[in-house]
Amino acid sequence: MADHYIALVQEYWDTVIRAYVDFQEKKPVILLDIQAAKVYAYPYRGFMADLSPRSRKLLKLQYEEAIKKGEVVVFVRDNEKRKLVSYSLPLHDTTGPNRPAKRTGG
């Protein structure tokens, strides 16, 4: 079964990369809000502060691993389905996430 959310990230990939690069010095986490149809770049620490303790721990592990691998952490928020999922995706992939990505959340 294809992952609907990764397909949405593919659609917004140019914007995701631009947001990451524009705020790279703040070590951003990217959020794709489906209903708003917008991409946001949040400083890692600021984004983390809004999460539950369990989610903070998971994000810390995911983020540190992503940085080591040259990846970006992208969250997809679906308010209608009450879902927040995250992916670690390669920054150097200019065509977008066209391979299975590491997904967390759900």
C-alpha cells in the first residue's frame, strides 16, 4: 500500500527543501500542514518544546540520526484524521522522496 503522506511530501518537495535551506542555521524541522496546504520551518528546539515527553524522546533520536545522514525531518499534520507522522528524508535528493522513507508516528 502506497503511503498517502509521502506522496504529499513529494508534491511539496521543492518548498520543503527551500524552507530547510532558508532556515538551515536554526536546525529546522519541517511541517507540512495538509489542510492549510502550507510548509513551515520550525527551529528544532522550539518544535520539540510543543511535544509530549514521549514524542520529544522519539524526535531527538530521529533528528540526531537524520543530521548524521544528511537528512531532513519532515512532519505531516493531518488535522482531519488527527495524525502527525514524520519522515527522515535525504536532503540531496532533488527529485523528492521517491523511495521508502523512514516513517515514525501515526
